[in-house]
Amino acid sequence: MAVGKSIIRVDACEKVTGGAQYTADLEPKGALVAKVVRSTIANGVVKGFDLEAALAVPGVVKIVTCFDVPDYQFPTAGHPWSVETAHQDIADRKLLNTRVRVYGDDIAAVVAEDEIAAARAARLVMVEYEEYPPLLTPEEALAEGAAQLHDEKPGNLIAHSGFKLGELSYEEAAEEEGLVVIDKKYGTQSVQHCHIETPVSFAYMEKGRIVVTTSTQIPHIVRRVISQALGVPMGMIRVIKPYIGGGFGNKQDVLYEPLNAYLCTLVGGRCVKMEISREETLACTRVRHAMDLHVKAAARKDGTLVARKLTAYSNQGGYASHAHAIVANTSNEFKQIYHDEKALEADAYTVYTNIATGGAMRGYGIPQAAFAAECMADDLALQLGMDPLEFRRRNCMQDGYEDPHTHVKFNSYGLRECMEKGREFIGWDEKRREYANQTGPVRRGIGMAIFCYKTGVYPISLETASCRMVLNQDGSMQLMMGATEIGQGADTVFAQMAAQVTGITEDRVNVISTQDTDSSPFDTGAYASRQTYVSGKAVVKTGTLFKEKILDYASYMLKRSMDTLDVKENCVVERESGEVLLSMEELATTAIYSLDRSVHITAEATSHCKDNTFASGACFVEVEVDMPLGKVKVTNIINVHDSGVLINPKLAEAQVHGGMSMGLGYGLSEQLLFDAKGRPLNDNLLDYKLPTAMDTPDLHVEFVEINDPTGPFGNKALGEPPAIPVAPAIRNAVLNATGVAVDSLPMDPQKMVAHFKAAGLI
């Protein structure tokens, strides 16, 4: 059995020895360097440039302004394309923008012989603006008289969606006598992905075609967007994705590849390199959407949840990127995690503003929903005098739940078992008793949060993936995927899946880690925790065809019926007895070189996935709160996940560790700050407070493995879920320790001291 084993990652040796080739490692000698000239206002219009001083810098080859670029508006979100216009992403930006919508907007670009010349010239470009007051919040952007950021979206409202479930409205349901109600506003902040490798690409022309090598999660989508942005046929564009140093959703957007591709066409096809600095990455690429979440909820005194209502405003920033899909997902999670007896309402709004553009980030709107829903659960439980775990057991979604809109189901269900495992690990019942009625400046508490998360984007969007297998002369296999390895271990699990289906052991499965749109099978890329599930189905389908072709040739060589043969451990064996009849190497060599019947054994298949299912789980946290210092220290934490059957348990554990670490930063310290003019204040890794190893406790992980009938091997989502429940679990532990409800993120020392002072605790 290859599936279910903790084999060493197939890329481990290359990565730990420095042999792995990333985009910057592959840059050709003599490449020109491009730098983006960025706006020094957040809202306004570029009226003109003075380029004289910049052009005089030795080594400058070309300066392009927003007045020079092709007049094409294009989308940047890494979504599957739709042939239906109504379902296509919003095309709201050009290669360079005359209408400035964020501080640091892309308004011009310099191409020079080296980094120093490009940077010097970029600083010397003089810009004349017509400036408008910055609109930093949805409230400001929606106000009467606010400057319009995009002509296509009057009033700065990108979209509004909503739903009502039940025969009654929330207000009608909440009129029931004796209900306990809450009416609260929760808030989440803008944070950045902080992947190690910043966005980097190089572009050149070859035989009249544009070739772009880039650090991206979505090479096939990058190719399509470059085509749209430049007005160039897609067949004239080639995109190569080497090893990638992290993305977490930021590189699920097409960031600077179209601009870089365009610049190379202006310098005779010479290679142009564009590497975005850390400061630019933090402020000028994509962030997780800040949201204002107004929650109303009503429950009976026995804890039964009667009705809820969510009103959510998502701060989109200057450009659409993934836009309304994020907050729509937020309202979906709010719907899916708890059962309301009488009524559930949700209204979601996405609003253009003048802060950094929101895009995809690990969890895709669900971390925001979890914060609101899980704070609500503890706040209601506190008013009811009820154990928060018992409240969740009473009201969480049941086995077999089906979303009434998307019809995604809990095809397998381990949420209750996850809660029980976490309860036992953390010592929930004992600690709740121990931490009651504390006094003094330092207090301890425990808290929890639950979540569910669908696997992939079907049926809201297309899910398709392809795979190719080639038998080598020595009996080993080449495995080519359009799906991308971005550090999460996808190549390793694909190798294990291929071995499981074909009978060729995983050590003889050579995974091609580089994607090349000229030769790699099509796949939409790494996002939505989809690849092991969606692309895994393509591996199974291709592997089945591949094995059939091997057995067909073995039948020819052995003069035996295919039905009597199988492939095990790199050998053709007799199906019933297991007797070895033929080595794979002998079969492969004969198939290629036979003078009688030469066959090149390959297989390729596409899986159009029309399945989805929910993963779920819980996080349990113990904290120590030093109130005079405003310091929250996590002393113990565990995530328990139902992600179906684990393909590689050690890799699964590593995924959860990474997600938990991101959740700690989201909960306690991270926030991208802007001044009154929309200028980022902490766009560097000194002032932007990422947790370090010294801030991170031992991270504990357990799994509830239940076979999911829709997964290729009973598996389902795991990549994003670990980042979802940590922040609300910490918040709820602080509530348990101090009695203080902190309703916005992050829970940093300044905010905590203010809350404790307001509560009279310090």
C-alpha cells in the first residue's frame, strides 16, 4: 500500500541541499531589470509625468507610463474561466493605471540594464496628480458624495448577495418569549501572506512567442490572463512555473506577469526580470480582506439556537481581484456550521476602497466567518450559563447536512468525534472548573472553535484536472501534472496515488515538479484545498488507463489473458497466486524496442470533477493572560481534523502545523496598518508582527480518519482548514480567563490593555 504511508517528500533532498531551482535561480545572464513606479497617493488621477531626469540615468533602456499601455482591462483572480459572461471575473485594471486607487498603485515602469539603474530611475520619475480624499473603510466609500473608484461600479459597491432560510425573518423568530439574544459587531483585519519567496518572474521572446517563467500557483491561468491583458493569442504565450517558495493564495492572483510580458516585447524580446520587494509585496500585492461582521443570534434557555442574522461588509481595496467570492464564502460558512431552528439570514457586501487590494488567502473568507460564528457561540453560551462545548454539540451541523444552495453534503462526518478528542486532550472539563472565579493580574483559560470547509470549488465553479503518465525504458514512470507543488507536498501525494493505482512503487515514480503550459497537462492550479481531491481523481483515472495498457502488452508478451494478470511491486504477476511473471523493466524495454510490436506506453486523462464534500474539525487552546502587560501566551493548543483518509500522515501533520502557525499570527499580532492618507505604515517584516519560533508553542495535531466516498482514496480538504479555527479559539480562551470579550482582531497588547482597563481589571 502506497497510500497511507509517511514516505519522505519527493522534493526533500533537492530542497534541503539547495538543489531546487526557483525562478530567480533560472534567470538568464544579461537580463534587463524592471521596476514599477508607484503612486504616492491613494486616490486620484495621474495627470502627467516628467521623465527627463529618469531617462538620463545611465543604463535606462525604456520607461513606460500608464498613458502608453494597451487599452485592455483584465481580471487577475486565479479562477477557472467561464464561457458565460455573467460568471467571469471583474476586469477592472490595466497593465498600468491612470486612475489611482491604492497607495503604491502601478503607474509606470522602468526597464534598465541593472537593478541600481532601474531603482534610481524609478525614484526620479516625477508625477503630477489630481488627488481625492482617501476612502479607507466601506462606510466612507459608500457615503454620499464619495469619489467613484471604478466607472463600472457606481457608488463603489462591487456586489451584494444574501439569503433567507426558514419561513420567518430573524426579527419574527426572535420575538419568541424567553429567548436569550446577542447583537454584536465583530471585526477582522487586513493581513498579508508573507511567503518566503516574493513574487518574481522573467520574460523574453522566442520565435515570436512570449515566454514567462514565474513563481505562481496557477500557470495555466497566468497564460490566459497575459493573453487578455496584452490582446495576444493564447497560443503565442508560454508560462513556466519552477519550484515555488510559498504562495498561500497571493500567487493565486496574476500579479505582475502581464506587465513583465509586455515590457519584454518593447525591448526587442530581450529577457526582462521583475522581482517585487518585500515592502512592495506586503502593500502592493494582495491581502486577506478586512471585514465588519454584524451578528444577531437568539437561543432558548436550554441552548437551542433559534435564529441568526449576519450582515458582513468586506473591504476590497482598490481592485476586484477575487472580490465578492470571498465574503460570499464567509456567509456560506456562517450558514453551514450551525443549525438554526427557525430562521437564518445573511447579507454580504463587497466595497471598493483605497487600501491594499484583498485577494485569496488561506481559508478564502472562512477565517473571518469562523471568528464571527465562534465568538457568537461563546458569547451566547456565556449569557446562557452553558458550557460552550455543550452549546456546540447541541447546535452544530449534523451528519448528512446538505447545503440548501450548493447541495454540497457532509458525505462523511467526524466533527463530533473531533470535539471529543480535543476535549480529552486539553482536559476541558477539569480546566473549566479549575479556572472558574480567578483573581489576580495573571489568569488562565481554555477556549475552542469549530469549523467546516468544502473541498474545491464545485459546483460554484469548474473543477477540472489532467494527468499524464509515461513508462520509461527501465520500468519507472514519469508523472506529469498540471497541478502545482507550492510547498504543501502535492507532488509526494500524487506519487503515492500513482503507485497505489499502477503497482509501480513510489520510488520509481518520477514527478515532474515544473509546470510548462507548452507541455504540462491542464489544471487550474493550487487553491481551494482541491489538488489531492480534484487532481487526485485525474491521477486515479490516468493510472487506471496506464495499468490497462501495461497489462495489455504483458498479455501479448506472455500469451495470457489480461484478466489473469496484475501489477505488483514493479512486476507483472499472476493475479490469483501473486507469482512473478515479468519485471516491469523487461516489459518496458521490450515494448519500446520490439521489432514485432513497438508500443510507447503512455496515458493521459482529464477528470471533470462534479463532487464536493465537507472537511471539519476543532481547535482547543489554553492561554495565560498577563493583564497589566496585555500579553496573551498560548500554553497549549491542538487542532483535530476530519479530513478523510490521510494519504501521507506526516505531511498532513506538517500542513496542520503550518496552518496553526498562521492562525496564531492572525489572532494575536498581525495587521497591515494604514495612515489617514491610505499609506501603509508597517510594510516590512520588522514592523509587521509575524510570530517567530519563540512565540510559537508546541503544536499538537490529531485526526479522525473516516473514508469519504467521494474522495479518490477517501480523502478530502486539509490545506486551508488548519488556519481557520485558531484565532477564535484563542479569543474564547481569553474570555474564559478574564471574562472580557475581545470582538476584533488582532488581540495585540495595546488592544488587550485597553479592554482590561475598560473592564476595571487593571
